[in-house]
Amino acid sequence: MKKFFLTSILFLFVFSTPFRGQEKITAPAWSDDQTIYEVNLRQFTPSGTIAEFRTHLPRLKKLGAGILWFMPIHPIGDKNRKGTLGSYYSVKDYIGLDPALGTKKEFQSLVEEIHKLGMHVIIDWVANHTSWDNDLVKTHP
């Protein structure tokens, strides 16, 4: 009886999953066969700045990196902060740039330089890691 019950559950699970009519999801062509290099700006260099990181671009290109995947670059929340730096996954402002890294203009210039070198950029945007002092938490508790 137990075997029949488990087989029935497995059968229902497998055949109730929709296989047809789903849109095929494909990755953009530029991502095919690319090496993704993860970048944590605040720990990549001693200063943790965009300006100092920029000097490493030729080396990363030579290594074969085709996509630079930046860990969160947004301002970090202060409320309930862990340690002095806090976690870059505790995002205070999803539109802003952490001022400790540099300015938005510096980051835009960095992205342009990366593109000129033939590489692409991905920014890790973590919607499920909002800080306690993010405006979203205040206005939509």
C-alpha cells in the first residue's frame, strides 16, 4: 500500500508539471561562451574604490574575462549594521552608489571603459536584501 501511494504521488507530481506552452528562455548572444569574473569593488583593491579598480581592467581582459559581475554597489544601511562596514547586501538605496566606492559619474565612466575593452557588465541587484533604513521599509512596512 505504501509503495502504491508513493508511486501515485510521484506520478501526479511528474505529469502535473506543465511541459508545453512555456516560452523558451534564452540568454543573450553576447553571454555565450564568456568567462564571468566576480568583482567585489570594496575588497578588490586596498582603497576599495572605482578609481583603483580601473587600473586592473587590462589585466582582467588579458585573463579572458568577458563579463564583469559586480557585487552590490549600492549604499549600505546604517540601522542594525553588522560591524563597521556592514553588508553590501543590506541595501539602503537601490538607485544610489555607495559613496565609499566613488561617484556615479566614475562608475558610468568605468562601465564605458569596460565596454570599449569588449567586455560586459552585470550588477548584482538584490531586491530581497533591503536594509532596515531603506525608504521602502519606511513607506511600505
